[in-house]
Amino acid sequence: MATTNIDEVIARLDSIIEIECSQNSCMAYFPILYQKVTVRIKEGILNHEFENNQRMEKLDVLFANRYIDAYDCSGNNKPFTQSWRKAFEAAKSGNLLIMQHLLLGINAHINLDLGIAVAETVGDEGELMSFENDFNKINEILASMIASVESKIISVSPLFGLLDKFGKGREDKLVSFSINIARDGAWLFANQYHISPNKAEQLNNRDVIIATLAEKLIRQKSWVLKSLVKIIYFFEKKDVAQIVAVLKKE
């Protein structure tokens, strides 16, 4: 069921985390990050941090409902985007790094969903450029939350730091994924989607591209990185409840 306000979004994310955690499912990880971002956006709205706080809540709800709808469809065997299907299927396989699960969720939600939600918030007759500053603020919040989560991952993935140490300089998407690049791509897509006479086709074409990027986040080309990921994964904790408790910490 779609949410109608930001408090409902937070409650629904909490519910998803609880359900997935009870099933020892890696699908619990992304909504923890997303819940933290949503709580921070709510604080920003209450503190009037955005240029248009009412519009920001509308965006937050439309944006969240795209993830929630994909989540619900995955559990009811209904069609949904390939980008989210890649993320959910990877979570069910249970053999990826914690960070890979987070990046797959971010990939689907930022690279595909955000541009659509921004365009829908503005509406066909609205002016998209008036949204750019608030759009950038959302991504700044997300980037800060990711940095916070990364600092927690090390306690459940003791060799996680090796990925940054030995992965730098490589083109592999797992180590080169950038929120800034994702943000810029999402803004460009928002503009394309906003003016497109065939939004369904625009969405489908974008979905194919982002699903392909998801594959690159899952599989590494370099044998060095493949080996490194396997070693890091071997030493990562596998108890979802324990990992969730760490990721939830402030």
C-alpha cells in the first residue's frame, strides 16, 4: 500500500526492516540506510532547511513509494523494474558484501527512481530547474549517511577497508561507484523524463541501463578484485540481526 506522508514512509521502512531481519534476509540492509535518510529529511523539513519544504515532503513520499511498490511487487509476483529485481535477487542469493547490497539499492533508487519522482513532483507543467538546489541537498544528505554507514560496516566486516585500499584507481563499478556521479546522472534523467512525450519508453530504456550497471556492481572483472571480495566476504559476519543492529546505531 502506498504511503501518503513522510511519517508513513518511516513506519513502512521500519516494518520492512523488521520483516526482512526476522527472515535473516539481506534485503534488510538498504531500508536501514533509507530510513536514516528519510528521518534526516523530515528533520530538514521541520527546520525549514529546504527552499520548498512542502514540495520536499511530496517528493519524499513519491520517491519512497517507488521502492515500496517494487518491494511489494517482489513479494506478490507482480512485474516491477529490472533495476530493483537485480537488487532483490542479489539480496536473496546472500553471497554479496554488505556494501554491495547497499550500492545495489542506491543504484536502483537514485539512478532510476529519483529522476522519475522529481519529474512527478514538479508535474508536466512545472519548472524543473527550480528544484535543482533541493535535489542536490537530498544527495548531500544521502552521501553523509553512506559515510556514516561505511564507518559502521568495519565492525561486522573486519577486512572491508581492503576494498578501498586495493581497489582505488580501478574502473570496476564496485569501487568506483560515486554518489556525485549518480546524482548528476539522475538530474540529467529527470530532465529527459520530464520533457519526454513517451515517459513509459523513457523509463524502460533507463531501466535497462541501470540494471546493466547493477550487474557490474555484482560481478567484478578483475581477478584481483574478485579474489579480494571473496576474502572480505569470508570474514564478514553473516547474522543479519547482528548486522542490522550495527547499521541502526546512530
